[in-house]
Amino acid sequence: MKLLLNIKKENDDLGKQVNNLAKNSPLTYTLKYTLAFLFLVASIKTNAQELTYNQGKKYTIGEITVSGDTSFNEQTIISYSGLRKGKEINIPGEEIANAIKKLWNSKLFNDIEVYVSKVEGDVATLEIRLSDLPQLNLLKIYGVKKGKKENIIEETKLKKGTKVTENLITTTKNFLEKKYKKDGFLNTKVHINTVEVKDSIPTSRVNMVLNIDKGEKVKIKDIEFAGNDVLSDKMLRKAMKSTKKINRLRIYKRSKFIDSAYQADLDHVVDKYKENGYRDARIITDSVIYNDDKTISLKIDVNEGELYKFGNITFIGNTVYSNEYLNSILRIKKGDTYNGVELQKRIADDTKPDGFDITNQYQNNGYLFSQINPVEVSADNNIIDIEVRITEGKPAYFNKVTVVGNDKTNDHVVYRELRTRPGQLYSKANVVRTVRELGQMGFFDAQEIAPNFINPNPNEGTIDMEYSVKETGSSQIELQGGYGGGGFIGTLGLSFNNFSIKDIFKKEAYKPIPMGDGQSLALRLQASRFFQTYSFSFSEPWLGGKRPVQFSTSLSHTKQFLYNYQTGNADKSQSFNITGITFGLAKRLSVPDDYFTLSQAVSFQRYDLNNYNTGLFTFGDGYSNNLSYTIGLNRNNTSVDPVFPTAGSKFGITAKLTLPYSLFDGVDYGELLEERETADSDRIGEIDQERYKWLEFYKLNFKGEWYTQIVKNLVLRPLVEFGYLGAYNKDRGVIPFERYFLGGDGLANYSLDGREVIQLRGYPNQSLTPLDPSTGSASADGGSIYNKFSLELRYPITLSASAKIYALGFLEGGVSYNDFKNYNPFNVKRSAGLGVRIFMPAFGLLGIDFGHGFDPLPGETTKNGWETHFIIGQQF
């Protein structure tokens, strides 16, 4: 901002000097114009005898003119300045300064100057001289990839029409240099040039060229410490979580230098000393040394201080819990090496919302307003006495509990999952558990669920609770086609996971389908020239609406046509039909804890063979019935997001049983087995029809998986599986149904015989079955016993509501046998590989795996090698 009072013509040179000082000085705006004003005042005093008016005298404004390079109307500028003809002002005075300030604050003008061009008695003529700030016309960015340019424009707000000022140029330059330095480009240089656009358009415009020279990423060659005698350089470097020196064997942590991460790591170094008893440790100096090979070295000088130990620890103000109980949580004894970091964690562990610490003990029992502060009261002879000062406050009760953001899901569906109720004693554990339950429903974006505390009132002991959720797509469509098994296979599947069956007859509820009651409904059709499969399933998670008892039912029908190897076509006069129905109940338990679920189901399958002669049965015409009862005990306490769990575990034990028909059907199966050995093919078919009229078996399955967050976002998932299919009567034998088929992506295109397909990547689908003694190759009947071990490392790329994407690496092995006699659980087929998973609400889980099988297939001698597996709709 410039204020030039040009009283006489001969003072023009003075004005020019001030103007040049303001423009060319490298000083800040405030300082340069302060100096300019002082220079002006001094000059005016020096030339006081030449002034034609009295300083500080009031003058009446006569005419006001506007000059300079501007497209604005003269009267508009005068009105906006606040000056007007006939107004009395002091010269010099605040009125002119305020006028310039108003024009400057409009952010429309540049080089604003006010002149007294003429004085006649008490009347002064003023001239406002200014120029318009130029507008940005065209922006060109060099030095970054095309895809990054839009982000730069958005971040810097350099859009067409933006007023270009020196401040904007300086701010943009500093912002971009700082931005890239944060990413490890320590030598980033940004150059900004503007060129005036000369054309017939009256508006002042400039083209801007933005040149970004990021340079090479600066890597850390070495990190050296000085002054450390107690802790080694290696230990201190390990304490630095994000600042690492070059190590070609390290993959997860890079060696680039980022200043903000480095500053945080200096604090971690100090914390490492505090964890080892050196309470007074501090960083004296740290320096960055630039090496000739374009790397840097870090030198950190520390003062370790002296070793401290814990002395007496006393509690003050505690009435709810005894000293003994609080000491059992603190787990620190007199004489232990001082560890300030661990002390704070056992008072309040900010890294674990459900951690076992003193603060959580109070908060889980209603004392929301409690305050717990450890205070060092003595440090004589390096022995630190601690007072844990506790202000318990009143117990807090929930006043109002609300949920916002559930636009599709009905309130009663959400509220029945809440663990916090109005009038209930506050519990932090219940708040954490509620967030987890809302995430596990699958109707909301697990990353966006937030518990908000509203109107906390320590005096009344009340708190309002609001859970904020964001709806996500809960229905899925499966539409796929492919070539396999000698023909085209088409699949159409619809899955509605937040369905409302009570609204199916309400026209207004179809948006596009009735939703909001938390029910699941799925329809699936799959067909080719050789088979057709139809299935329907429905589940209600809260049967009756008052208890978490899930009711489910499913109905399916499959028709398989015999493949003619000579013609390559299906013979529809020869078919194998399976019709099945299942009813199930699953109840959430409270003992041992309410993560357990007890499930039970009754199912019936009818197998009909119509001139269908294959190796599956020894008879081609006939039927078989499978009436079974399944009971399972499951526990799932994984963290909030079911797509990408970061903590917790899941395990399940199930038993599937049929009635032991051989105990009461009056058939001597030992005698039938002896007769079968010498019978002709027709009689063998009759015998097997008798054996399989009602299927008799028991089946035991176990599956367990655990999730551990190794470092932020990097999750390890070990998994163990085991399955066994047995027979009550050894003469009747193990049935050819319900078998285990190991290998591949774990997805069966269709399942005729109740088989379970077990994923083992790096091998072809269903290829790792036991050897058939008669052929020496893999059996077509699958195995009756299997086990599998898997270790998977996962890292999220994005966990947004529209698409959750994570990369993974895996090691796994498994084996399948036909009996316990030859069973060796550790003689596994091994594999390793990499993959990606993409979860989109409309399509479910999609993915691809590249697996390398290290062992040969059954009956072969060379390792299997690489396999590619496409994952479509597999469960998490």
C-alpha cells in the first residue's frame, strides 16, 4: 500500500523515490512501507517552506479524479474509497489512509496511490491513481506428471480468473516447496514467472508458468549418535520409526528424509531413554549433513542424564477402588527402573481404546469425568516418588442416545445393536463395542462410524451420546460369464443384505427394492449346456425382533446332464437332480461371552439319478436321501471393519450328523459288503442303492484365524483349518458325498454332492485330492480328511466407502487324505504368492492372486509352478 502526498510539482521526484523503495526493496511489505512513510515525513519536514498548505489542517474535498490502468468505473472506485466531494478531511490524516485500506482490502487493485493534486484556500483536489490486479489467464505447469497437475491447481487455487498478487506467487512457491519436501524431495525448487497478455480485452491478464524442479529424493546414508554410552546407535536407530538409513534389504520402510517424520522420531529417541530409566535424556543438537553423492547424513547429539528408579507410589483421592487394586493394574514396584512411557500407558493408554489401564477401569464403570494425573513429588538420590492424584467426579449416566446418518436402515434395526441405552451407567467399553457392532452389520462404512459426546454435564452426571454413521451399499449383483467344462457358463446372482420383507407389497417402498430391516435375501441362477442351478435364501437376524436369534432358510435345485464324450454335447435324457432345503437358527450367547454364537440347522437333500451312469455311483437309476443336523459354535471378535479387520479373531467348530440308520434298519452291511465283492454289475448297483438310500455319516470341521496389526495398517492373518468325514459303520463305509476338494481359488462353479472346496493357491482347482490306487492319479471323489495352514500379510491401499482395496502376500500349505491310517498333517503341498482384493458394495469382493506351487500334483514328479486365480464373491 502506498500513500504519496504530492503537494507540488517539484515533489514528484520524492514520490518516485518512495515508490521505487516500496517496489524494489527485499524487505517485507510492512517494513518497506513504514520506512517509505518515514522517508516521506522527513522529506516533507525538510521542504516545509515549499508547502502550500498547513500540515494537520482540515480541508474540504473539491474534485476527485481517478487515473491509472483500470477497467472499473471512476465513480465506483470513488464510492468504494469512502471519499466524497464536500467532505472535510485532515491532510495528512486517517481519512486518506482508510480510503487506501478499503481499496486494498477489495483485492482488486495494485499500486494504490492518493495525490493532492491542487490546493485553493481550504479546498483540496484529490487524485486516486491505481491499477487493476491482473487476472490469471493461462497456467502451464512443468516438472510433474499430467495426472498430478489437476491436484496442484486444486491445492493452490490457481484457477482462471484468480487475481495474481506478489503474495499469491510467494505463498504458492512456499507451499509447493514444502509439499514436496514432505515427500522426501529435499532439494525442491519452484520457479514462477508471469507474462502480461497484450490484446484488445481491457481487463489486465497474465499467463503464468509454474516450473517445479523436484530433484532426486534425498536418502539418508547414515544416522550417527554422539554422547550415547548406555544405549547403542543400533537401538536408537530402531527407536526412530520413520527415519531410516539406506538398507537394500528393507522393503516396508524407505530411507527418504521427511522433516516432520524426523522431528517426531527425535521425540521417539528421547522416549526410548525414558523407557530405560533415563528421565532427563534430551537431544542437545541435531544436524543434517549433505554428502557428495546427493545423500544426507544425520548427526544427533544426546545427553543421556542419569538412571532413575521408582520409589514409593501412592494414590490420592481414590474411593471407588482400593490401593491394592489400582496397584495390580499399574504393575510397578518400588525399585523398578523408571519408565515414564510405560507409567503413562498404565494410567491411560491412548493407543488402545479398550486397554487394561486405570483410566479405562474408571471409565468402564461410569466415571466419565474422572481425572488421573501422576505427579513426581520427589527425585532425591535418583529415586522418584510418584503420587497418582485421582479426581473421581460423579458417575455419569446416558441421557439421550441417538444415531444419525442412517437414511436407509430403519432406526429399530440400528438401535437394537447399541450397547448404550438412556439411563444406563456410562461405560467406555460399551461405546467401543457399539462402534464395532455397527461396523459388523455391513450397512455402514466402518471407517466413518464416530461416537460423539454431546452436552457433558459433570455437575448433573449426564452425557448425551450420538453415533454418526454413513450408509454404504449393502446389496450386490453378480453377473458373469465364462467358458469352462466344455461350454459357456452364465451366472446371475442378486443379494439384498438390508432387505425388508414386510414391505414387499408396498409400492412406495421400491427404491429400487424394499430396504431397511436388516434381512438378507439372495437369488442365484447358473446355467450351461450341461447343468442348471437355482437357489434362494433368506435370513432374519432378529427373529421376533427382541432377541439376536437369526432364522435362515434356503432352497436349491440343481440338474446335471450327462456329458457325451463322443459328440461333446449334453444328453438331456440322462440327468442327475438334486433338490435341497435347509432351516437354521443361530443364537448369540452370553457365556463364556457374547462374542459366541450357537448355530443349528436341519437340511434335506434328495438325489435323483435318471439313467445317469458315471463313476460317482455304481447305479444309474435310483435315488439317495440326505437328512442331516448341523450344530456349530463360533466366536468372532474381529475389529470394526469386516472387510479389513485389524485385530481380533474368528474361529468355528461345526459338526454335521445324520441318524445312524445302520443301528436300526435291520440290514447286515458286512454281509452285503462280502456279497458285493463277488456280485455282477447289476447286483452291485442294487447293493449300493441299498447302502446309499439314506446317507449315513458324521462330519467335523474346525477353522480359526487371527488378526494382528504389526505396525500401522500392516496386518498379519494366520489361519488353520481341519476337516474330517467319518462313518458310523465301517462296513457301510464313507459316503461318496460331502467330501473335501483341496486346491485352487476355493470357489466351486457348482456343487452337486455337498462337497467343500478348500482354497490352496498355487495349484489348479480341486487338484490336491488323494491318489486313486486303481489309476495312480488324483481321485475324482475328493478326500475325507484335510488340514491347511496359511499365513497372510495384508496392507490397505484405500479403505474408502466406494471401494476398499488391499494388497496381500501369502504362504500356505495343505494336504488331503482318505483315512487316518496314512494321514500326515505336515506333509503338505506348499505355495506362496501375491494378490490384490477389491471390495465394492455393489459387487462384493473381487480379486486376483498369483501363486507359486512348490510341490508336484498327486501322481506327478515336477513342481506345479505358477497359477493365476481370479476371486469373485469369496467371503472375507
